[in-house]
Amino acid sequence: MNILALDTCTEMCSVAMLKNGELFEQSVPTQRGHSEKILGMLDEILAQANCRLSDMDCIAFGRGPGSFTGVRVGVSVAQGIAFAANLPVVPVSTLAAVAQRAIDEHGAENIAVAMDARMQEVYSALYQSVEGLAELSGEERVCLPEHIQLNTEQPFFAAGTGWKEYETSMTTMFSRQVNAMDNELLPTAAAIAKLALKQAEKGNTLSAEQAVPVYLRDNVAKKKGEQ
């Protein structure tokens, strides 16, 4: 199966392709300008893998949470490509992608993901490694760091930028449970492609018009004091 994946939800602009099990990827740290970079990166990956869009089975994308603008860019690009090539899409949580990196790079089993959500908040979720893939336990949330609820008594691997931004308060709250940490992990298209592959193999794809962003915040355009 061939999957083209992209993610622009955070300060990492990332594309990847799984071509019959072989991975091609590019990731560039950037605070802005994702929309200018992503299409060129996609063309480069296709050329590198010697593929065309017509060779793909689906388009995977980071559906959020993340930067409001970044999430919209990723969803719009994925949707446009899928429409143009008449391909289905597979939306993947950026939090799940961070958890997948913790599994792949650190051998983590239980992963508490916390991504900096700005406005003094974090996006958070708890994951488990099931046959090497990140599986959500509970639900994704956005909240103040001091209100984070992980609903587990088990030790866990702390992953994501929220653990760095709010290190003092969060590591104090969970000092008995954090057994290892990587507080610089961001979602990547490679992790998204890996998670999407399992879903695509199960037939869990969507039509292009069903590609929608997930912000977690209800009022994403308002300042914190107005919500």
C-alpha cells in the first residue's frame, strides 16, 4: 500500500510517503510559512520515491490539534490533493503521532502526551502501545496544565512540548508516574503515515469532503479572556 502523508499542525512542517513498506520523509522546523513549504516538499517526496499521485492509495494528514492556521493549512492541502487525485483520506491525531514517536524512538509502552497549546494551556491525551501502534486511552483534552487529567495510576513516558513549557508544575503533579521523558517530540508525517497505514488496511478511510480539522478548542478565534 502507498500512503502520502503530511502535517503542518505545529512548528514542524513534515511530509512522508510509505511506498510498499519503504519510508521516505522530510521534516523542516518552522514557526510559519507552512503553506509556502508544504507543496514543494510533497513534490520532492514524490520525485524521491519515483511516484505519482495516481500511485497512491490514500492521503493521510495531521487533523489537529495544533496551531489554528497550521491545522487549516494541512487539512486544506490534503483535501485538495485528494479531490484532484480522487483519493480517500485518513485523518490522524497529532497527539497520536507524538505518542507513536515515543513508541518508535524510545520503546515507550504507556505514553502521556502533552503539547503546548499556547494561551497557558496544553493539549493532552493518554496512549498505550498496542502491537507497536499508539492507541488512545480515554479522550483528547485541552486545559490548563494544573487541570490535566490522565486517569491512570501506571507509570508513563511523558512526551511532547507541554512537558517542557510547563515542566515545573506538571512534573511535580506526576512525579511518581513519569518514568522517562522527551519534551521536544513533535508530530511528524512519518508517524502519521504509520498510524494511517493500519486504518487504511482496515478500510477506515474517508472521502475528501469529509476531511475536517480538530481544534479541541470550541472558540479557536477568540482570545483566552473572551472564551
